[in-house]
Amino acid sequence: MRKAVEEYLEDRGCRVARQPADPAPLTLEGLFDGFLVHVLRLDSEGYRRAFWREAYRSGHTVGHVPRTFEALFRRSARTLEEQVSFLLAMAALFGAYTVATLLYRRLSLLARRLRRPTYYERERERRRELAIARREVRRHRTLNPQPTFDAIRAAIRTARNSPESAIRLGSLLEDLECFVDNTLIHDAQGQIVGRRGGIKRLLQREAPDLFAKYSTIMRYKAMAKRFRQACGSAEPVPPATLLPAQEAAGPASTPAPEAAGPVPEGLLDEAGARVAAARGAARTILEECEGTLISLEAALALRLDPDCIPATGEEYVRKPGCPRIPRKVISWLVRHQVA
């Protein structure tokens, strides 16, 4: 993980797990310091300096008096014979400690090299399964027939007239997605190499005029999906089913878009109470918005994430499990301070 990413996560209160640093290269001084600390149980040179620095600075000590090799040598060996014996014993212990340390580091290196292929093989397989589960698109279902391109064109012409018209256009695209192939493509080894074209490929091949507006109309599809989520409904109920009955069509020159008005037959027998509650929530959402698309998106954002309005001077941070809210919607909510 890059340093900038770690700092970004830490600023937002996340705990970042860091990999342990590689062991420092061995030196004679490092070996001797390790021998003093781990074998003879003496204090390090850093502790000795910090102890006496604090003693000279403040006049009192903190902690025990440093146990150094010189003090041990003076206390343990008083005569010349004792000093020679002491130094020979320390040399033997230091040699044994050095051999053991080098052997341990070498065996650890070999163990890591032996374990690395099996670990990374398991890790790659685990990540591959997670990627497939994350990128897999389940088969969508709807109770409506496949919409025609003429119906989508008519819905595009009236999409900005009202929030209901925008949701009807998105609902048509949600229905269209149920009849196209957007599954993953795997190679002979099972790796993901691509995805079927889906709606984008269909429009590019059979309706170039709609493909030119692909980015725009897919925003309406996302809005219809959020509308169904905010109402507490799910597939196979089309989002347009939750709208009030469609009003009279406009001028004769503008054909009325295809949209589901009444609940399809058989749906009320399965989950009538749920659909009725979803319709009540849809009516409330449409009453809360001010008749514009941005107000509809703001009402949906508040339904899906009531705490989406950031405090003054703070940025919006999406909560796990909540849909992504466009920045313009957050700005609109901040300006209007919708409760």
C-alpha cells in the first residue's frame, strides 16, 4: 500500500496493518549488541546514554542503573587469571550466539522461500474467487416484456418533464437489462478476460442514436434502481410499477412511453402488502421532491443514507453498503440543508 493511501486512511480513523520491515543486515556491532541484550541480559547503549543524559539534565534518575559489559567485567574478574577466563568464556558464548543467529536467519529464509509459492497460490485463488463473486452479474428479472427502442426514444423525449417521467425511462432500461447478456467471459484456465456487451453493445449494434446518449440514459437507469431501493422494493417489481397511475398522454405528436401502470396480474397474490407499502413510500418520495430531477435524487439520497449531509467544513464519506451519491446532489443538500 502506498504511503499516501495509508495516510488518507489513517486521517479517517482507519487502522492500517503494516508489513514488518525486512531484517537489517548483520554487522559485527549488531551481533555484539544482540549478544549483550539477549544472552547476558545487559542494557543497550541507547538506554545507558538516555539514563545518564536524564541524570545530568534533571539531577535524578528514572529506572535502574544501566548494567553494562564493563561493570560486569570489573565485578566478575578481579585478578588477571579471572579476567582471561572471563574473556575466553565471553568469546565462546559470542561465537556460539553468532553461529546460532546466522543459522536461524538462514533457516528462516529457506522456510519463507518454501512457503511463498504455496501461500501465493492459495492467495491468488482466494482473490480470484472474490473477484468473480464481486464482478459476477446475477440474472435480473422483471414482470414486464422487453421494451422496444421506440418506447425508449419516446421516454427520452419526456424524461425531463417530471420525476415520474425520469423514473419511467430508467424503469424501461432496467427491463431491457433483463433481456441482454452481460455475463463474464472466462478463458480455458478460468481467468476473467472480459464481459459481454450488455445494453451498451445492444444499443451500439441496433440503435446508434440511443448509443450516442448512452451515458445520459444510464444515469436514469441508476436513478430508477435507487428509487426502487428507497421504496423498499426488489426484483422482479419494475420501478415504474410503484409510480401513481400515468396521467393522460400529451399531444398526439408525442407518443406515450410504455410503462407499467397497474400492478401486473399475479404480483398482488405474491406480495401484495409489500408492493402496497412500496407504493406508499414512492408517493411520499415524490411529494417530498420539488418536481425537479435534482430534488428527486436528493430525496432518494436521504432515504438511502439519512446522514449523507456532511457537517460544515467536512467532506462526504460514503458508508459501507450505501450507494454512491453524486457530488452535485451532496452540494444541493448542503445548500438547502434538507432535514
